Amino acid sequence: MTEKIPKVALYARVSTTDQDCAMQIQELREFCERRGWILAAEYVDTGWSGAKKSRPQFDKLMAAARLHKFDIILVWKLDRFGRSVSNFVEAIQSLDTWGVRFICASQTIDTDNNNPGSKLLMTVLAAVAEFERSMIVERVKAGMKAAQRRGVHCGRTALVIDSKKVLELHLRGKSLRAIAKELRLQKDTVRNVLKRAAA
């Protein structure tokens, strides 16, 4: 049985409009040609920082990857794909989920499942993502504590329940649903108020 020839999408990026992606694209085309791969598409972002999560051609590339319009995304250097660690990790994990391989031609990075280093790379990326999430949680907690020390309320606004009004409407014969609707409360909240009143 003949092995399926993979379809490849090239991605290149430069940060300023006076720069050119021609060298990157040429190198990537030659990389594909040497392997006999099919060139499916080329995506080029000119004048876009790699730190930005959303870039016009990058967004199109990821949308096409999600639809599995190609088997491999090929870039020249890692920083051409993105400079933000969290954005890079998120993108690579998405590609892995969609079954799209990622190759960085000049830095021998390859997420192919047959590549022994691939499992290690994905494990490291997952650990980085987990670390990033825990750091965000810690920063949010620290920010909330600092705000509370300054007297700023954090979190949801406390729900004010007019128990007397609930009882009054109940004594008038209104149903739980009608009381809840009138006072803009959950039905369970109304039920709990009446239970406490009856205790």
C-alpha cells in the first residue's frame, strides 16, 4: 500500500511592512519539494507582531487547520509562528487535537506522533500551559486580596432578598413561580425563604 502524500500549508510572518517573507517562503517551498509533499496553501502575515494572538492570515490558517484542509503546517522558525508562549502552546495543542502536524523547518521541531521527541514536546507544552493557568489564578487571587484590603468589593454582588415581601405574596396565595417572577428570584430561593419562615 502506498503511503499518503501529505498536504502542507506554509506560514510566514514579518513584523514590519518594509520586511519581506520571500526568503522564508522560498526555503519552505524547497523543504516541501525535497520531501515530495503537496503544497496546499501559503499564508503570509506582513506587518504583524508574533505576540498578537490574532493575525489575519494566521487566523485563516488555524480555521483551515480545524477543517483539516491540510496535514502539516510548516514554518521556518518558531518565532515566525508566534512569540507568546501561552498563545503558541494553545495553538499547538489545538493542532494536535485536529490531527494536524506542526513542523519548524530550521529548528527540527516536529509534532509527528512517529517522532520520539513529539510526545516529550507535547508533555512539556501541556506542563507549560498548566503552569501558565496556575500563575493567572494566583495573580487574580492576589489582585482580589489587594482590592479587598482597599475596601473594593470583589466577586458577585450579594443577593438582597426581601423575606417579608416573599411571605406577603405567599399569604396572598401566589405560587412559588409567580413570587419568583415578581421578585426576580430563583424558585428555589423563594422555597428556602418560606422553609426558614416556617421553621
